[in-house]
Amino acid sequence: MIDSLPHQWMTEQRRLGHELCLVLDSENERDTRQLLLKTSHFDQYQSVYVRTLVTDLTDSGPFVFRLDQPNDPRIEDLLANPQRNWGWLASVRKGELPQLVKHWQERLIMGVRPHQALYRFHDNRVLARALKHLPADAYPAYLGPAINVCYWNAPHWNITISPAPGIYPVPDAPLWLRTPVPDSQATEIRLLNAHRYLLAEQVTAYAKLADAQDPDNWLRDRLALAEAWGWHEPEQVEFLLTQGLQAPAYTLAPYWQARANENPAEHFERVHREAQFWQGVEPL
């Protein structure tokens, strides 16, 4: 059964003269994306990742589509299944879809090289969490040209109005990057970032792993190990993943296990040193 609130919201936004936009998680909603691409004019949609630092991920990245009617049959399946966390809806002034896309392109990357990660703004759970914790006067810098947003935040739909829609620079220290992340979602974000890191930096070894076992399960096991060891720094996780791909039968040697009274930093330094020794790179 489709909740009436999104339809009411879209009808009201159109009555006010606003354009409707669908921010779609392309990776998990490919069928809907393809339907929308085939039935939309070229000026009715944009990929967010294209012509950015992650342009190679365009096919799995978010797309923003303009919807010309509140009761668009192409998105009925989405509205009927908000638990799939497919994205969210926004209203903008007429002709401002490009500005909305540019706004999020400027906010895609978190952190600095070489430890960067993608901000999953298109995930309605990420949007909901940010809006829950941000003060209202921080909404404009976060939502940009979006006048109003409608999003699923289980178990119900939410609507948030921006007090001053417009074009804003990215703050030096964005408040939305300091919002707490639920443990389950943090795990999924780490999994996604690890997956993308290996595709970008270790694609050959990662492909060989996929021939031998389920890469998703392997990644989850490795990230759980990093968590258990207290290895939270990007270089520690990257070392664990890359070395794990090189290990015989993808099994880490016994010296990798933490020792009694060894803190995470000492544990990492010891394992790093021993790994370099066994690979003939450095003496112990």
C-alpha cells in the first residue's frame, strides 16, 4: 500500500510552482533508473558522479531526475517500498535541477587524500540523520537549492523545509559530517568504502578473490577483525585488506593475532614490521 503523504507533498509543491526532483540510488535501483532514463528527455536528469573525482563510478552512483507530475507511474514502486531506502524527493525552483546536482557534487568527498570517502547524501537514512541533528540555520548550507525535501525515515515519511534555499559554499567544517552514525549503518558504510577502495586500487587481486569465495563475506570478516583489533585508521584497514588479499588461501598467518597487553597501535606496528620482514622488504 502506498503512503499518501508523498503524493500530497508532491501535489502541494507543484501547486506552489516548484519542480519535483527524485534523488535516486542508482546502484540499488537499476531497473527504475533505466526506465526513467529511457522515458526522460536529456534535460530532465543528471548523474551526480559524472565529471567528478569519482566519474568512474557513474554507473553505480546517484542520479537526479525531474518529475513533471505528482502521480508519475514510473516511481509508484519506489513509493510503495520506502524500506528499500532508494533515495528521496526534493522540490526546487524551476530550472534548478543542475544547481541541485552541482551542490551535491561539491559535497561528495569527505576527508583529505589519501584517506577520502564518499558522502552518501543520496541515502535517505543519511539525509534523515543529518536533518535530525542539524540546527535549522544549518539546513540551507546542507540542502542548497532544495526548497523542501520528503524522505523515508522508518517507520514513517518526513518533510523538512529549508528556511533559505540557495547556493552556498561548503563550510570549512561541515556540521553534517559530525552527526552520529548508527552501528549497523556505519558497518555498511565501511563495507561500501572498502569495496570501492579495492575496486580502485586492488582490482586484479580482488577479482581473483571473487573467483574463490564470496567477496562480501570476506570483506565483512576483515572489517570485523579490524574492529575487534581497534584498527580504525584508514592505513590500518587498507593494510589489513591488501595483505589479506595476498595471504595464502586468504588466511592470515598466526603472528597477526593480537598479543596480551598489546594496544592497537603497538599491534599494528608489530604486524606491519613482521609482514615486511616475511616479504623480504625490511629486517626485523
